[in-house]
Amino acid sequence: MKCRIIIAGMFAAALGVAGLTGCASERQKQLQAQARVSRQQAAFAALAQAPGGRIKQAELDDESGSLVWWFDIVTPGSRDITEVSVDATTGGVISVATEMPEQQGKK
């Protein structure tokens, strides 16, 4: 009986999270329809800036009328995050920045 209650609670929590992310997901779909460069193409360009890294987070955003892919990349053996922005129209790397642990989460 306790197992069923726990599973039901986990299911309800998952539905709540899905509801919160639904709007963001729809916004991402709209932006992706406008982008000329796919997430995969942009990720390839971003990962070239952080050899051996893996993408922790990716987002497509409208920055003052320009579509930009943003990537947070983690590299094994480092606590730093490499933030890479890629133009979603041309595929060119716009910026590369290193965020140290004490800076992370302070945005």
C-alpha cells in the first residue's frame, strides 16, 4: 500500500513538472522553427570550443532580435562550466566564457 502511495505521489510530481515546462517547451519549438541552424549543428560548433566536454544544458533564445543557441558544457576533471553561444542563423560561435564554481547559479 505504501508503495502505491509513493508511486502515485511521484507520478503527480512528474505531471506538475511537465506542466511547468510545457510553456518553455512550446517557446523552444517556436524558436527552433525559425532557426536555420539545428541544435545538433550548433552543439558541434560549441563542443569544438571545449574539447572532451559534454553538454549539460542547451537553450535557444531570442537575444535582441537574433536567435542564439546557448550551451553549458562540462569537462571531466574540471568544476568550471564553459558557456558557448552560437548564432542560430549562421552557425558561427559568438562567445565563449568560463564560469567558475563560485559564479555558477548566481544569475
